[in-house]
Amino acid sequence: MALGIIVLAAGKGTRMRSGRPKVLAPLAGRALLAHVLTAARELSPDLLSVVIGHGAESVRQSCEAEDVRWVEQREQLGTGHAVQQALPGMPDTHSVLVLYGDVPLVTSATLQSLVDRSASESCLTLLTTRMDNPAGYGRIVRNQGNGIEAIVEERDASEAQRAITEINTGLMAAPAGKLRRWLDAVGNNNAQGEYYLTDVVALAVADGETVAGVEADPAEVAGVNDRAQLARLERRYQRRQAEAAMAAGVTVLDPARLDIRGSFSAGEDSELDVNVVLEGDIRLGKRVRIGAHCHLRDCELGDGVQVLPFSHLDGVKVAAGVSIGPYARLRPGTELGEGARVGNFVEIKNSRIGVDSKINHLSYIGDTTMGANVNIGAGTITCNYDGVNKHHTTIGDDVFVGSDTQLVAPVELGDGATIGAGSTITRNAPPEQLTLTRVRQQTLRGWRRPRKGGQN
Ligand code: UD1
Ligand code: CA
């Protein structure tokens, strides 16, 4: 059966106290709405509509995609009104699934069971859950035969109804034709003066239809109304990610202190120490160890790579057996060859470092191509920027650069070149030779320091 999904995302989210529409609040680095769209797409819907209102333009821009049909609800007159805006163009024969843009953890498996149930019985099917404290939610009212009769909103509920702990998650599925008919009959004569989507339940029952319920885990259907709830969902989501990583053979020293904000894959026996933050696309080989307090974005690390604590890697490709850090900063375009070593307080940008080369201490290497087996001394700086242009440095194989050297680009050091410590290299250094720029050392015999009191 063809499926149309409608995501409600027009509300303001007042309790977030934010200048940004609520559905754009980030969970694991992605907008709440983006999570919902991901789950929705796993059902391969024939139509995917998102109802927008508050901050419509920014919501649309940040989640723009070819498969999304944006529907504007100019005034937020209620959830029923919102769904109605998206129904034109939806064939009567479609199944409709209604989702909320601020309920991000719902899984596609749960959604599929909701749709399947609705389609097989051609009826309205609600996703419900149970809550110890149901305050604020619509209550599921059942008859003596346990059939669903109505949803009553908190503000419209009687004392007895408020005691009901089964609540409406807001997510539901129904045949499009019937939903359209019921919504046309929904009025706004209630405590909030809104057109409630939930009122379709009583209308369906009045039509002699059965209304089915699918019960979900409360953790999965929790919504975000304020920042405290957002933080709770973030932890829940991160727990899921840590568990997935562990199931794939990764040691996670503390699942409560790992944040994965993007896609992550790792080979067996890799290890993530505490307070590691992973963003974007992270791919680790086998036996990779990421030390405590490291931040990685868009990185590919080969087998056996070690990243020692407090390192920051962004847009980096690293071959097997490399050691990085502690306190290294590797910026986009850095590629490290097998067995290379990058030590503390080293910054590298847009550079290729050859096999087994070492930059162990306090250096800046930018816009550089470096061969194999190079040793870069402490305090070496590539002066790659003249204030306007970036220039390239080329370093051959087996080069030795003494400490505290400036390599003023564009410049080239030939294979096997040695650069004396403290040099400022402005011209190419030939292969196999010692090149240095250094004022000759002298000693002034008999020189004495000035003394206090005027006496020499
Ligand atoms: C709604 C349900 C309630 C349920 C609860 C679960 C109704 C009348 N009530 O209540 O039974 O327990 O969700 O969280 O449906 N929205 C629009 N346009 C509107 C109004 C809302 O797009 O005109 C969107 C909001 O952005 C939000 C969702 O619909 O994503 C739910 O709206 P909200 O105002 O939070 O509904 P509740 O009053 O919480
Ligand atoms: Ca809500």
C-alpha cells in the first residue's frame, strides 16, 4: 500500500526559549527534524511532507532535500489543522503516517508496525505509551471492552480521565480518505480553541470504526519541549551509539562519556577512552586507540593508530601504525603515511607526511609535501603565508631538519639534506648536504657584566 508521511514541525517551541525554531535544535549535532526525516525515509514513503510555520524559511533551508514536500501552515491553529494542510494531493488510497518533528528517537521499526497495523485493518492506529506521570499529555480513553474511544487533552480532561496513565504520543496512522473526512468534521470548541488531530478518534468511533493502539517504549517516543528534555534525549541517543560501538567490538571505557555526532565505524579491538567527541564521518581501522579528551571530525585512521590524549583532528587521513599526540592539532588536508609520528604541540595543515617521518615536538607544518624517514626538529616552522598568498614547502626523503628552523616557502629541501639548527631557510637546500644559516659563534674574552653601584 502506498504511504504518505506528514511531519508536523510548525510549532514555535516557546519553552526552549530560543531564537531558533525548535525542530532545528541539535541532537548529536543534527537537527531534531533531520533525525525524524531519517527514520521516515527508512519506510520508503511515496510522499514525504513537512508542515512548517514558525521559522519556516530556516527550517526549509536547513533540511532541504528533493524528496521533501514543504507545506506552510501560516497560523498554528492546532495539530488537526496542521495535518489538513498536507492532505491535498494525498490520494485517498494512501496510508498516512503522522510524525512530530520534535520526537527524534522513534525507530523506523516502530513506525513500520504502526503503518502495517493501520493498513491491514484499514483503521486509525495510534502510537501510545505509558507514563507514571502523564501530566500534559492527551489521555487514551478506553471502553469496557478495552477498545479506544477517545483521546482527551489534559486541559479538557475530567479528574478521572487525568488518572489514566496511557497517553497519546501524537504519532498515528490512518487511511488518507478517512482521515480527510474526519478532519473536515473536527471543530475547535475546546479549552485551547484549536483544531485537535486527536478529535479524529471519537469521530472514527462514531463511524463504527475500530481504533487500534500500538504501544511504544516511552524512551523512544519522548518529545522535546525544553532544553532539559533535549539533554536527556541526547544522553539516551549517545547511549545507543555507545552500545552499537561496543556490539561492533569497540571498547568504550565509559559509555556515558562518549559523544558520537555523525557516522562512526571501527574495526575490532579499537578503544575509545573517556570524553572523546567524534563528529562527521569517522572511520577507524582495527586496534585504533583514541585517548582521553580527543576531538575528531571527518577522520579516517588505519589499523593500530594511536591518538594520545587532548588531540584535535579535523579532516585527517592516517595510515596504519601512526602515533599522534598528546596535544596535537591536525587540520584539514593532513595525510600521515604509515608509521609516522606526530608529537606534542604540533600543528599540521594541508600536508602529506611520508612513511616513518617524525615531527615530535612544537612545530607548525603547513602546505607541505614531506617524504619518508624525515626527522623534523623541535620548533620547526614552515612560513607558508606572506600575508596574501600561501606557498608550498617540499621536503624529500631522509631529510633532517635541526631544531628551531624556519622554512620560508616556497622552498625545497632535497633528499638526504641536513639543515642546521636555528636556520632560516629561504632558498632551496641541495640533497645530501648540510645547509645552515647561522651567525658564527664568538666569545668576547674579558667582557664583564655591568654592576650596580657604578663600579666596574
Ligand atoms: C499533542 C497531542 C497530545 C499528545 C502530545 C504528545 C493534540 C491536540 N494533542 O499535544 O494528545 O499527548 O501531543 O506530545 O494533538 N504543531 C503544528 N501545528 C500546530 C500545532 C502543533 O505543526 O498548529 C506541531 C508542533 O510543532 C509539534 C506537534 O505538532 O511538533 C505537537 O504539538 P504540541 O503543541 O506540542 O501538542 P501538545 O499540546 O503537546
Ligand atoms: Ca509537545
